[in-house]
Amino acid sequence: MASRERRAGSVLLLPELAGALTRLAGPNRALAARLMGKMREDLATFELVPTDIAHAELAYRLAADRRLRGADAVHLATACLLAREFRRRFRFVTSDRDQAAAARAERLAVIVVG
């Protein structure tokens, strides 16, 4: 990661990643603990952005206009708000094709993983 690169995301990253990783680990508690520890390490390098009413209103519009699930709309709203605030192009990372299309429609650079 370049030293000037900023990593940020919605606070919803915490529960969404925790749920995904514990489901991935299944009944293996040791694996779940390792995955959760790694997630916390990685997220320590992120600025986690809280959601306020203006943020929720933008997510509402994105969910309605782009037909996104609620959490996906919050993540996209976070990226849109950060891009506006800092007047620069952010790379939006997702594994969801609908979310990627919506991010492109909002003029964000998109990286699709998985």
C-alpha cells in the first residue's frame, strides 16, 4: 500500500466481516479466532466511518435508485461521501456485481474481487 493511500470503510465492515469469517470457519473455533484476529489487524489500518442521518439518507437514495441491499447501499454511500469530501477518486472494492455496477454509476473506480 502506498504511504499516501487512505483506507476507509463503513463501520458496517465490523459485523459484516465478522459474520462472513465465522461462517467460513464453521465449527472450527481456532480458525475463527485466527480469522477474526487477522480481520482486526487489517481493519486497524482503516478509518471506520460512522453513519449519521445524512449518510443514511444517501444510502436510502442509493438503495432505491440502484436497487441495492441496505448494507451495500451504506458501504457505497460511505465511498461517495469520502470521494466528495476529499475531492478525489476512490477505489471501491467489492465482490458484489450489483454493488460494483452501482459504484460505477456513481463514478467511482471499482475493483471487483473474488
